[in-house]
Amino acid sequence: MSDETPQAGDLLVRIGAIMFLVGAVATLATVTPLFLGTEPLPSVFYWLCMLMGAGFLVAAAGVIRSAAAQRRQAEATSEASAPSGPSAPSAT
């Protein structure tokens, strides 16, 4: 287990990776009968193959969301640590 705290897009990346792997297995299962010369699989497997592309898009959205959150966090940190403008001399 990791000690890192989950970021904004981590869950989307994990879900996208699982979808991609399910789609990749379905693609292999769909293509295999074509090479073996056996009966093609039902059309449901062809629809499952589309999970490969959808999973890639979901994972990409998670990466973009995570990058945007990190950029916002870096900007907030740099603004908080940046010195403020010159102050007017005090009249005492």
C-alpha cells in the first residue's frame, strides 16, 4: 500500500485502466476464433471490445483532472509564498 493521499483523478485512472484491460481481453477473445478457424463469438464480445477505447478516454480524463488539480495547488502555493508588493513607509 502507498502512503500517498489520493489525488483528484486517481480513481478515474484506475477505472479507465480496468475498462481498458477488460476491453483488451475481449478483443483477444474476439480475434482468436478468426485465427483458429472456429465459430465466431457472439456480438456481445464485439461490444465489449469498445471498452478498450472508452477506458483509454476515462484514464486520459483522470490524468488531465489530476494535472489540473496539481497546477491549481502549485499556483496557490506560489501565491501564498510570494512576497507582497512594496509597502508604504509608516509615518511615525
